[in-house]
Amino acid sequence: MKRKLAIVLSLAFVISAIAGCGSKEAPAAEAPAAEAPEAEADAPEPAEDSAPAGGKVLKVGVSWAHYNDALFYAWGDGMEQVLKDNCKDHGFDSVEWISLVAEDDASKQASDISDLVTQGCDVIISYPFDNQAITSSVQECKDAGIPIVLWDRNIAEGASPAPDLFVGLDTYNQAYEAGKVFFQEMIDAGETPTDIISIIGATNDNNALNRQKGFEDAAREFNLTIAQTVPSDWDSEKALTGFTAAFQAHPNCNTVLIASDFIVTAVQTVLESNDAWHVNGEDGHIWICSQDGFPTGCEFMQDGYMDCSGMYSVEGMCSDFSDAIFQIIDGSYAGEAELYSDPLIVSAKDIAGMSDLWGIKYAE
């Protein structure tokens, strides 16, 4: 899974010299930029402590396309923590975490990765902005003998060279499994999905395309078809404009599929303006299935406005990463080149009390 989000960062900071492998409390996350469009999220703040003199330091460079919503805070905290928790078992005394943000600029991301190569990182992790352009940086890392791991967004299909490892979510199953649960719940409630509208992500993003295919295949199993797809390019304003027109064209729509619930507020705005924003159980409720488990999506599920979501398992992704990364670094890794974690399929009726969901933990 990943994607262009609503607001990009204006600054990149470097987090350096993070001492020790022991746990520390994760910093409070800013509200996701997509949920508060006027607010600008902050890049990761430098740690206050430093690596002990004389210890063996694992130097990790991270290149983010952007770092502007709660999911990226969860990912960054999770990856950093598993490295710190496990580094001593692999001969390291501390972790130096260098985090750069490319502001959704492919050229800047290439420059950032070059900087990380120059700094002599033991491994480089990248969430790429452009899944084709990133291949030049992958080649640069390989030429320098530094392993590179792509996170959530892999290189474009058919592109090369491949990274040393890809860690992501099975985004096809994310939508397929969520769609099946969602449609079955509608049918069990006596509802017939009608004039289904699907808001997709960016058409050049494999994660977005996988989710759309997953939704389509789930619908097909129930002899359903999607009436209209609305491209959003992971942009709330574009989603708002497109869904406004689609909902007017399909006034009998009672089912909306969303590629990521960080743009669910665009759906809320359109439905509210058409007196169609009602909780499940009220007349006129529009059934909504979304993806990812962002804080707003979790809140709307808790309140009964959204019905189902295929959510990221941040813990699962970080566990896969931790299991492989040290072997990647020492050259002994013999596992799969692409590691996909399973999604969490969550229904609104079950979300109460699920405090461990990343979107609930990072709701502040």
C-alpha cells in the first residue's frame, strides 16, 4: 500500500544519533493532514539522546516521499522501535535513525538517497514518490554496496533493478476480503447494493489498482457491478469534485467503496449536502466500505457512519521487516524478495474496544 496524500511537508529534518536499543515512548502523532487540510504536519523530531561512545552503531537512512499523516508516524515509529528492540541480538549497540522527507518531489528524493549513501548508511529504506524513478536510486545503492528496502510502494511492474527487499500490505486482498465481508453484511441486513460508486486512488499506483481490482472481484462474487469509478489521485479535493458528479449521476446509489479512508471526509461532505449522511440503522444510510484504518475512518466506524474497512497491519509489516532486515544487512537473507502482510478486516459492529488498531492509537 502507498499513495499521494493531501498535504506535503515543507521541511525535511534529520533524526540522528538515537541511543540504545531499549524502548522509548512513541511521540504523539499530529492529526493526519488529510483530516485537517489547513494544518501542516511536522517531520520527525530529532531524538534527545545520542549513541554511546565506542558502541557498534546500526546506521539506518530513511527516505520518505512525504511524512504528513498518522500512518507515516505509525510506520516510522514501528520500524525504528523494532530495530532498537532487536539490534543487540544482531551485534549492534545502538541505532542511528536518519530520516529525510522529499516533499513529493522525485528529484529531491533521489538527492536525499544520494545523501544517505554518502553518509555511509548500513541500510536505506524508502517509501518512493515515483515507483519508476526510484529505480535509479536503487541502482545507486547497489553500486555503493548498500542494501535498499522499499516500503509499502514497490517499483513499477517490469521496472528494474529490484530492491533488496520490499515490505508491504497485500492490497488486493485488503479490498477483496473487506468487500466480501461488506457485501455480505449488506445482504444480511436486507439491503441490495445499488448503483455502486468506487473512489479509486492514483491510476499510476499499484496499491490503488490492486484495491480497485479487489473490490471488483468481490462485487463479482455477489453478481454485482460497480456503476462508476471516480479517480482521486489520492487528493481529497479531486475526490470531492468527482464524487459530487457521480452521486448526482446515480441518485439511487446506496453503496460507496473508497480506496483509502483518509479521503472519507470528501464523501461525508457530499452525502451531508444531499441529506444522505446517516448512521447505520437510520433511513437513508449509505453503506460505506473503505481501506487503511485512518483515525477518521475509525471514528466514523465507531459512530456508525462507515461500515467496514480493510486496515493496515502496521505491527505485521514491522514484524516482517524486523525478521528480514538484519539478514539483509549481513548478506545472509534467503527469504522472499517481497514480503506482504495480511490486512485486518474490521466491521463497524466489531470495532468497539479494539484499542490496538493503529488508527485509534494515532488518533491524537
